[in-house]
Amino acid sequence: MLGPSVTYDETKDCLVIDTNLYKDTGAYAGIKGVENVELAKEQIVLNSINVLMKRGVRGLYLYASDEVLRERLLHIQREKVQT
């Protein structure tokens, strides 16, 4: 599940990561002393999504809690099916 920390910006056509809404705060352990903490947190969130999406052996069901992101993902899926 892509939780509330992952949204979609329609105007910029990109994902937006709000690290304050990321629930696995233990994932941020050990980033003290990092120069750009916010960027490091964003990379941690994106890496966790990457790992989870690669675990599907026979497919993957993906749910986005952000409605705009959900619609964008469905749109991309429909385009892939048509080609």
C-alpha cells in the first residue's frame, strides 16, 4: 500500500513524498549527521517502496491511499494494457 506519505502532483506529473506522514519511523534511525536529512528520509521512503514492489513473485496488487495517485496509476495500467 502506498500510504498517505506518497501522493501525486498533477501539475508537475510527479510523486510527492511527505516524510512526516511515513509510519515506519524506525527506518530513519541512523541518519543523524546526514547533511540533507529531508532528502535522506525521502530516499528511504522511495527505497522501501522499491523493495516492496519487487517482492511480488506472481504479480502485485498495489493500493494508493491518495485518490489522485490511484487514478494516475490506473490510467498508466490501462495504457499498458491497450498497447
